[in-house]
Amino acid sequence: MVKNFPANTRRDFLLRGGAGFGALALTGLLSRDKAFSANHNNPYAIKQPHFKPTAKRVIFLFMEGGPSHMDLFDPKPLIQKLAGQRMPESFKRPITAMGETESPILPSQRQWKRHGKSGLWVSDWLPYTAKCVDDIAVIRSCWTNGINHSGGVCQMNSGQPLGGRPSLGSWVNYGLGTENSNLPGFVVMTDTSATPTNGPRNWSAGFMPAVHQGVRLNHGRSPIKHLSLPEGISPKMRNRQLELLHQLNKEHLQERKSNTQLEARIRSYELAYKMQAAAPEAVDLTKETEATKKLYGFGNKDTEPFGRCCLLARRLVERGTRFVQIYHGAGSKWDSHSKMEANHSRQCRQSDLPTAGLLKDLKTRGLLDDTLVIWGGEFGRTPMSEKGDGRDHNPTGFTMWMAGGGVKGGQVIGATDELGLWATKDRLHVHDLHATILHLLGINNLELIYRYKGRPENPTINEGEAYTKIIS
């Protein structure tokens, strides 16, 4: 009966059991064996970048739903002057999700100030991030092809509005390997239990091996389940389970005696589960000081959920995780077709302090020098109103920012027109943004190749140019 079971190989067991963490442990141990890495093309082995990087790792703070650039980082006096009027005929009409091209201009309710030595403009919605502007490069000229959330989120993650391609984090994982065999190289988190638009497709490895996909950690105080023995399972019972596994392996070997080299290696690593000791330590936030927790907004019901993710991201990157992506407002919570003031007030209140806390903490620990922090959503918002007090989607011009990892802070890159509708100067498409991120990591976006069905595929689909002026 056992011999006919379709998943009784060690590799099947490790891949299916514990959400794949067994396979992570195994390949991590194998990666330490240089001979094995060289002879078996170990996917987790550290790989050399194309050139000297300024960043070693990435934390991507994804504000899902489309934050309004003209209310946060890109002030537009003309929308105040034209409040309640239709957009002038001199401005090109865009294609928007809801078709609100002839609705009256919605003025911003924000108060604006220059901050830091650089004098960058930030609105009163982000008072804590405003204190970090000298470390931030604000990119006001982003644009994308995705008009709706599904396509926009998909493109910002994978380079195209339709699913099926590897995510940026997967490309980074594939191109550089992992610095810590005890932890996933690509981690995804959300500040609530909600699932982002498109779900796992956002962190999928696409046509590449699944080992490069993101590992989603759970929301709350137990990010990784099943790291300890289940209630009611004693060490003695676990040993009996392992004995059964050993028996299954022996039966498996009887029919595959020719595969002795790999089987011998796997046998020597049957206790690889001990590597699970690293993950509980990495996600244990109780060891952090109260001052550090306060920096991230712990103790406040609004800020603690996102702050917990940001603090966990810092702990992961300092232990070798290569790419961490945190979704704030999963499920398009930043979307503000109506009640703009209430919507963005809430989202900013939840995310502003933890974001600044992350930047300050990384800088204090010397991690910001080689950790690239990215902030942004799938698109921006329109200057025209929707439902009287909201804004529609705007893919033709919006703001993102980057900090650390060699980025020159205190600078503004690019511009939108006087209404914040179209990117006009130093326009950076999503492919250009991805090329820039990869460049900071020492990767040429057109030279990172994965062959799929005979075709040489790269992260930016044969497009995109790194914006090197962002570097210090």
C-alpha cells in the first residue's frame, strides 16, 4: 500500500510538509556543501552580482489601493486655484477606471511645509516621514499601464498587468541567492489578515522554480505556524514519526538503488528540522527594547499592526533575508473613490510613524547604508473629483520614494504636470523602477536571464533603464 502512495519520497515529504520549510532546511544545508552546489545547481546558493552593488537587500512598503501623490508628496497649487471647475481643455484627457475626466477639480485639504535640510515638500498627513526626508529620494514621475487594482498591483510586482510572470522579489531571489540558509530569501507580510488583490500571484515565481516564490508570514503575534511541536505531540511521538519516515525511505530505496549518492546525502540530513530553531528567534519581538517598540508604534491600536511588520522586516533583513515586502492596507484600503479625507487620514495614521521608525532604526544600526527601502502603491489618484469627495485611479503620473541602499536622499526626481495628472519630466515606467532597484542590487535587468521554453526571459521584459542619478 505504501509503495503506491504518490508522495513517499523524501523530496515529496519535505516539499509538502510544513509549507515547504523542510525543503528550505534541506537546501540550506546543501548550500553549505560547495561541491553539491557546484554539481547540482543549488538554487539557494549565493550568486555574484553583475557589478558592485550599493544595496544588499530590499524592504518594499506597498501601500495598496493607490495613495494620492498630490495630497502627500507632490503639491499642486493649480488644483486649489481651479477647485470646483472642470479641467482646462489644454490638458490631455486620460483614460481612468471610472471615467471621471470631466468632473470638477477636487482641491487638497492639506497643509504643506518644506522639511529637512533639503527642503522637500511633505503634507501634514505624514509628519513622521517628513522628519526623514533627507534620507529619501522622492520620485514624482512614475507611470504604469494598469488602470485597475488587479492590473496595477500585478504590474508593480511582476512587470506586466497580467499574471504569470515572476515577481520582482523572485527575480532578486533567483539572481542573488540567499544570505541565510535558515530563513526564506523572499518574505511577504500584511498588517491585517486580509489578502492583497491577486493574492499569491503577487509574490509568485511564475515560470521559474517555485523555490524562488515569496513566503507569506501570518498576521499577528505568530508569523510562522507549526515551528514548535503541536499541542499533544511529545518529543517521543515525534521520534516515532521520524522512525516511520525512515522506514518509508528504506522501502523507497529498494526500488531506486541506483540513486545512492543523493539518497546518502539526504539520509545525512534527516535531522535538518533542527534548523527550525532559527525562525522562532527571528520572529520573536519580545527581545526588542521598549524604546524600539515605541519607535515602531507599539502600544497604539492604529500603528502597532504595521509597526509589527516593519520591525519584523528589520529583524529579517539583518539576519540575511534578501527581499521583504509589506502590504499596508491589503485589499485596496488606500482606494479613495469617495471620502478622501477620512480614507487617507486613516491610512496615513496607521503607516506614517512605523515607516519613519523603520528608517530611523535601520539608520541607527548602520543597516540603511545597504538596505533599500521602497514606498509606494500601484498608481496615484486624479485631480478630478469622484462622488464629490474622492479621487479616481491615476496610472499616468504618481509618486514613489526610495531610501537607503546607496540612494541619494533629499532629492526630488521627475515631475508631473501642473495638475499632477501626467508624468512629464524624467518619466519612469514600472520597468524603469524595477531596473533601478535591480541596478542598486548590482544586477543588470537585461542580463539577468532565465530560459523558459527556449526563450531568454528577463525581469523587465526587454525594457526598462536604470535611473542611475538616484545614487549618492
